[in-house]
Amino acid sequence: MYLVLKMNSKTKTSCIHRISVAVEGGKLPIAFKGFEEELCEGALRGLDIDQFGSYDEWISWLNWASVSLDENDYLKATLFALQLAPQLAATDYGTAKQRDLGQLWTDAIRGLLGELAFVKWLREKFGLKIELDFRLGRLKEFLPSDIKSVEGREPKLKISIKTTKLGGIWLDVPYAQVEHSDVFVLIRVGTAREHFVAFLKHISVIREKLMKEALKRELLSEEELEKIWDALPEFASIPAYVAGFLDKADFADRLKDRDSIIEVDGEVKKKKVVINKYLGFWHPEEQKYKKTLKDFFKRKGMREEMNIEFEGIKSFSETLHFIASSGVLKKKRTDWEKLLHKL
């Protein structure tokens, strides 16, 4: 018996309330405080909660799947990201917009926080020591494996770690990586938009470097600088949790067909169909994928003129993707034990 929830404002409000109560009652990490809405959006839109029999069961699992990242974790991610950022493509995903190096740096920090969260979680929950592969010279997202070693030895599986925000629901894998990696892990990380500035304040870069220099050059008064300082956000532990994984061995035979859509579902609305459950290939410019979806959703009341959208995604980059919604990922402890036994 599983809890089946259709996303609406009432359901979201109920979820937020339950998360708040769980945090206040010590059933979830305090780091989730302030992230209740985003956390519920991801779990409800991605149909994660539908994999559990009740809210209590989901919250219990969420507590087990969670890990908190501290200032040492953030510093480590910041330093590795600073090495990585100059090598990343400046073009924004799916657009022609160019990101500056500072944005590339903070984007890379968020991704590396997910990888560090996975390492920390495996150590805390399974006593497993793994080392990440931070090799330079290749684009990070196309490495066959993000794990360099397991207990000092080479891993038996190539594991790719993908990071999204707490409200994100998609594990999006470039086709080239599908061929080379064995397992894909999705980590959700709660990084507020001010996380980088808060960290710079926390380690005194802003006061000891920027503000001292401003005083030295007589650009601003001490009173003006103090007002700026007080307005800046404080750094806090960053919440993260392991949303689940895909083991390619479970559907390897289906991967031979690049047209394969293994699982799909969504809501037929007034003028469009919104996909919130998906496992398989997708190319935004190849009509055969849209035709397959339209044929499926016609049986659910879709009209020919309706558009197809993926929940929370404005546009895909024009290449072949293998995508999975968070609600189709394996999550349970028993699933992880079986996977780690093979690792």
C-alpha cells in the first residue's frame, strides 16, 4: 500500500506543516529549517512521497537519507570548484547566455557540495570510506565515475553523482555518460541564493579584506561598513539528502534502443501535459519522442494541439539525454545495501 498524492496547494501546505513539526521535534535535522517549502516541492512534484506508505514513513526515510554540510565541507567544495570553474563551458544550460567566472564558480560549488554530501552520508550511514575523483583536464560532468576509490581500492562500479536543489526532480544524464557510467546517484542540496556571500562573511573575507581595504582607501566610513556587515546573511549548516539512484544493470537491455522510453506519466491540464514521471531517452528536437508521448497521453484525454512540458524544465539543451524523475529512483536502505555490496 502506497500513499498517492496529487500535487495541490492543500497537499503542499500539509507537507510543509509535517516537515516543520518533524524539524522542531528532532525527527529531521535542524538544517532543514527554512527549507520546508522547497523540500516539499521537490518530493511532491517528483512523486517521491508516493513511494512510501505514509508521511511518517517518508519523514523517517528522509531523516536516514539526510546529511548536514558544515563550513569545512563548504571550504573544500569552494577550493575544488575554483580549480574546476575555469574549465567549464560558459554557456548557460540550454541557452545562449554566457555565465561569468564567478557564476561558474558558485555553480560548481553547488555541484561539489552534492558529491561531498554523498561521501559524508556513506561514511555516517554505512561506515564506508570513499574518495572522490577531482581530476582536472576534463569536463567534470563527463567523467565516467565521480568515485576514485572505495576503502583504498578501485571501485567495481562507475558511479556518477548528480546534484540538484531541494526542489529539483530530474536526474539528467548526457547520452555519452550513459554509455560509460554504471550507476547514477541524485543528491538534493539546500543552498539558499546567498550561500556564497554568507560563507565569505563567516570566514571574515568580507570584514578582514574588503572592508579593511575600503577603510584604508577612505571609500566608506566604519559606520557605513558596519551597516553593510549587519545586513549580510549568516552562514549555517547546509542540508542535503540522497534522493536515490539508478542502476543501469536494471534496464541495460532497454538502453540498446535510443528511442526507448521505459516509464512515463504526468498530468493532462487545460492546455498542456506536464510530465512528472519519466525514465528513458529524450531529445527536444526529435519528433519521435514527442509522438510516443502524445500517443500515450491521448489515452488519458490529451488533445492533439496540446503542448508537452517536463515539470520545472523550461527547455532542454539540443542533444540526446537520458533522464529520470526522482520518483523512479531506488531509495530504500535495502536497495543501497545491495548496491554497495557490488561496489
